[in-house]
Amino acid sequence: MSAAVSSLPSESKQTLRLQWRRRRREALPPVETLLQRRALAQVPLLLGAQGWLGISWPLAGEADLRCLAAVLPGRLALPAIVDDHLVYRRWSPTTALAKDACGIPAPVEDMALAAEAMALLLVPALAIDQHGIRLGSGGGWYDRLRAAPAWRAVPALAVLPAACVVEALPIDPWDVPFDGWLDERGCHWIRPAAVHR
């Protein structure tokens, strides 16, 4: 993949997802502990004294960043799919969880956090390119969330092994580029991010 493609048929995107899901599944286990260490060392420095950190409940093949609860107690949030849109809710290791509309564990509490309350989003990815285009699982939840200007203003990093970072990925009109990525080598910013909100 040496050049971005403006529009690919959905079956081509599905093929890419299968390819990168397999690659991530192979690449993550040997580096996940190091990726977690990088997150523990670098992410708290990005947040400043206020603001919530959005992580995700780890699905098969995704890096588990719940370890950040040890260094950022009372500052983490998990996504939940509610009424056909993604929201973030406060989370700690003792928070009651239930499966959301996508069947993923999510906090039960009803109150969603506003974009202005968030300091940083860490979002799982199958792949990301040098322009911040992320290949996700295909639901489009993060693109729809980040299409809103208030959410686009929240710095967002994709989370994945370095083996899943590529030169270019196909671009769809609704893709909202990420500000960079977090891998086992640390945080990589494509564009300056407004951290310490």
C-alpha cells in the first residue's frame, strides 16, 4: 500500500480488515507488555491535572490499557454504544458493567461525559497510516463521534503494534484523521495536539 485510495469497494475494505486483523493478532502478543509500559510512562504526562482519558474495553487482539487505572485513578472512561451513537462514561476497575448495543462491556451509569471533559482518546486500530487514517473494525463509531467539532478537538491516538503502521491506507469521505498513534515504541504525533485541556 504505497498510495492512499480515495474510494475502495466495501469488499476491498473487508479484505484489508481481515489482513490487518491477522497481522495485529500475530504482532501484538510479543510487544503488548512493552506497549503497556510505554502507555504507563507517557500517557499520564499528556493529560495534565484535569480531564478524562478515554480507553476501550479490550477485545480479542487489542491491547489492554486498563493498567492505566493504577496511575490515573478516577480519570478513565470507556465507550458505550447507546441509541446508535458512541458515548464515553466514567470507569474504574470497580465500575458495574453491562454489554452495550454492540455486546461490549461498558459502564452501566447513564451519564455521558462531554467532549470538553475529555483530555485524550486512545482508540484501538487494525492499522494506521502516516496521515492518521485509521483502519478500524468497520462500525464507523469513532468516525461519527469525531465528526462533531467538539470531539474532533479532543486529541486522539490509535493504539496498535508498530508492525501495523503503514505508509498509506484507503480514505473514505467520512474518515476523520487521528493525531497519531501509540505503539510499543511510544507516542507518535502526526500533528500538534492540544493536550492539557
